[in-house]
Amino acid sequence: MKKIFAMILALTMSFALVSCGGNSATSSGAGSADDGTLKLAEPGVLTMGTNATFPPYEFYEGDKIVGIDTDLSAAIAEKLGLELKVVDMEFGALIGAVQSGKIDMCLAGMTVDPERAKNVDFSDSYATGIQAVIVAEGSDITSVDDLNAKLEAGEDFLIGTQESTTGYIYSSSAPEDGGFGEEHVIAFSAGAAAVQALQQGKVDCVIIDIEPAKAFVEANEGLKLLDTEYVSEDYAIALPKDNAALQDAVNNALAELIEDGTVQKILDQYIKAD
Ligand code: GLN
């Protein structure tokens, strides 16, 4: 995991095009689905979009994007006999890129969400996530209940989040919907920027997915991950609604990879039991 933490320092929101050195040889496996009829962003290539600021799901190791989502994408591409290409973009641009066909699928620790499902279809879930809370050591916030108590007492407090993510969507929603109201939430362009704001005392906590939260806490002095769960959610692959053949191919490949234990193996490789 050390490498992962080092990579956080080098997180970049730049648009980069990274070939993941995927397998271009045609797979002869039972799952091989591309007989040339799949409508893809590039013929013979499975183009996966992600936002590589989300360890251990996607992060830079040198100039290469690695992680759970790239390994899973490589396994899917291999099953389909396609070369894998990984495209890094802003998290908020991913759904539009799937819709426009610029990318064939998105794997970005992306939570299944009804609003997103209006624009893309989601595969079966391949992992679960938790929206976790990071505070500065010594903070009077020790649980989600403490945040609710502050809200009820009319106290001032600010939550840092990453824009376009469910952490932002949930926490900025109205109190009757389980949120804290927009006035208590700031959206930063990246999770790392939210964490920096926490270190500088500009926000009182950060709400973000638990795996990157662990990495941020490990990599930055003076932060603490609370033993509290704000929301638990499912991660899935976002696929274009208007491309049934691609949907079937990816869904079948994923089902096989779940069934034969490959998905669990990939998860275990990056997420060590506490
Ligand atoms: N799981 C969160 C979401 O889907 C965050 C994902 C991310 O930042 N890559 O909004």
C-alpha cells in the first residue's frame, strides 16, 4: 500500500491518455464476444474511462494508471478479445463520455445512483463502498451523529467533499433526505483538495469513499478516519444505454469474472483486511 500513498501526492486532474498495455490478442475463452459487430469507440479496442485520483481503485504509478478498476477492465477486455485503453478524465465528465460514446464503459469506483441511471445503465455491482468521515485529530466530531447534533443545534460547520461524487450529493441534500444542506458543504475539484482544506482548518471534516479515505489519512499527518458509516453503496460499471450488444458482452464477462473468483482476487490484492 505504501506505493499507493506516495501516488496520492502526485494526483493530477489533467486529461491524459494512457494505454494500459492491454491484451490485443484475441481470446479464445468461452466469454470471447467480439466478432467485429460490437460498436466501440475504436474498433478492436475497449476504451475505459476513469478518474485516476481514487486509490486503490485507480491511481498513477509513475505515468501508468493502475488499480482495481484497471485490472478488472483488463480482465474484461481479455475475455472479449479486445485491447484495453484507459482514458483519464474528470469524474464529473465520465457519465457524459459514456453517453456520447467517447468511452465504452466507465469504472471509477462509481456508485450506482438513480440520477446517473437516467443517463447510463449500470452493470451488476462488483464492489461495495462506504462514505466515510475524515477529521483532524482532536476534532469534537467523533461520529455522523455529532454532525447531526451540530445541525440541530444550529452550529456552524463545513464538510469538504469531491464535486460530482455521491459524498457531495448525499451530504449537500436536505436534512429530511439525510443530508446537511448545501450551506454546510463545499465541493472541491478533487478529494485531495478537500483533504488539504481539512488540514488547513478550512473545513471541519471530509466525507469521501472509505478506501481513498484510508489512503489520505495514511499519507497525511494529523488526520483521523472516524469509525462511523455515513452511507454504504454499490460500485458498478457504467455502460451506454443505446448499445445492447456492448452491455451484454461486458455484463457476461463481469458475471464470469465474479463467478470464477477473479473479481474477489483483484479486490483482495488491493484492499487488505484491517
Ligand atoms: N463512489 C463515489 C461516486 O460514485 C466516488 C467515486 C470517485 O470519486 N471516483 O460518486
